[in-house]
Amino acid sequence: MGRFPTSHNGFYTFQSVSNLADSLLQPLIYASHRSDLDCFDNVILLAGTAMQTKLQPDDLSGPFLAAVTTTNFVVNMAVEETPRDAFNFTYSLYARETTKLVFGGARQDKHICLTTALDSYCTLTHQTTENNLGGSLLRVLQAQWKQQGIIFPTNMEVVICESAVLPSPSEANTVPWLAPFSVATHAGLLFKNHGQFVYIEKAGSYGPYVRLDFTDKEDLLFWLKTLLRPATDERDRLFAIFNGSEVDSLDEIKP
């Protein structure tokens, strides 16, 4: 915190998001804090009853392309048939026991299903190109979330960050069935009140909890790019999905 300005009532004021990013000793995604909840847990907890799904943990409602991120930011995948199996792949035993203390009873079932729906891989159509990548990603996610009965909040926006990959020409020629794909990498909540924005996130699995107050939505896009790009392969394309209805490219945002 040595580069930060003097705090006022627990808050720090910066001239711009780029000034904030420059003040950090390292990207927050690399920070090492206690990891009881991750960014998706935080979103599901704070959204509460405003976010719903028709999925049930043991329904044969797959396939689900479950994702798990290792400590060196490698994301692995497994194909699972039920939300519970997908959740058990994504969450370690320690994480399952820890989150059970926060999401008790019926809330645990909902947590399992929402995590499975939001924190996962998806494949894109073979017609996906660099030019239509964002729109193709949004359409695929909207179709999946509709099938899963996902209802997004109306008094806040759920922000899901996606890392999308197109096969290279050589990969497409060698493995013609290889489809473009994307994986969810981060989540947060955005609130708007009288032209002002408040954004709340858990910065990854090990980073701190963050609250940002700003007036320009592009500030959030730049912040997300600053947070995620250091831990993302350079060929991946980063996008932010807002409440399942809007997609923005993070790579096109400049400070």
C-alpha cells in the first residue's frame, strides 16, 4: 500500500483507473490472501434471491464443461453430467466444506447449480471468427443460460469475464473438429445509482475483496483488463458479459 494516497474513511481516491493500476505492486490476481470464497462465490452470495436457476444438483441436465484453475493459472476441463459432479470437479474438498458453512441448506443446492452454470467452459460455433467472436460468445452463453433457467438480477448486474480462444489456422487444418471455445475466468457485481457505478469483486481466488466507485463504465473494463491480462495467454481474447445481455471486449480498451 506504500504507493497509495492517504485514505479517507477507508477509501482511496485516484485520478484514473490507470493511476490505480500503476499504484499496485503487482496485479491483484497474484496477491496471496486466505481463500475461503472465490469471485463466483462472492457474486452468488451477494446476489442472493435476486439470481435464480431451475437446475437441481443431481439432475441429468448436462453435459457441463466444468473448469478448475490451478495455482499457476492453468485451467483444466472435465465433461460432467450433473451440476454436483461439475461442482465437485471445480471445487476441492476444502473449498466444498468451506462454502458449505456459508451456503447452508437449500442455498447450497443453488450455489452448486449457479457455480456450474457460470464458472465453466463453453464451445463456440465453427462459424466464429475474430470479427464476430464477442457476439458468438454471447449467443452461446445466452442459449445455455436460458436452458438452465438462469434469471439475472434486475437491481444489479452480474459481470462474467470470459477468455475466448480461436484455433490457429494450423490447428484448424490438423484437427478440423477443433472448435473455438471460451472459459469463465472472473466474476463481479455492478451497481448503478444516479449515474454513479459501484463495482464489488473478490479479486480471484486468493486476492482481496475490492470496491470501486466510478462514473464511466469504461473504467471498469480497463480495470478488468488490468486484473486478468497478466494471467492470460496472449492469444486469448478477453470479454466481459453484463447480466447475460451485453458483451464488451476488454482488449479494445485503452487507458
